[in-house]
Amino acid sequence: MTNTQLEIPKRLWNDKRIKPEGKLIYSYIYSKGQDRIITDLNVGELQQVVRISNQGLKKNLKKLEDYKYLLFKEYSNGMYTINILG
């Protein structure tokens, strides 16, 4: 995935508080999202794009949630429901 293929809002791309891996995670979620809700994102499918552990993913999702980019809920170990905010 290159920077020209990333479909993320400019405000996120310019946000210095979010690490580059967090931006890649968001772009993966955003490109996969249908109707702005994903019901079964898991760590294994994301590890094909970004080298990350479950704890690392949870920390990045928490930061994105704190800065009002998305909402997430872990319903099983490594399985997440994600709602992308406008």
C-alpha cells in the first residue's frame, strides 16, 4: 500500500498526535468499511498490512478513538467491531 492509495481524511494525515502505523491501520479500516461499520476486524488480517500485535492494535485504536476518528469494541480476543466517525 503506498501513500497515493491511502484514502484517509486530510485532518488525520496531518495530525501529528497519531503515529504512522495508526494512520495505516485507519486507512485499512477505512478502505474496508462498508456503511462505515466493520463487524469483524481481527489482528491476523491486519498483520498482512502492518506488523503489529494485538496490544499494539488496541493502543492505536484507543488513540484513534480518543481523537474522535472512530469507535471500537473488542468482542473477543483480537476481534473488533469498529464504527468510523464522519
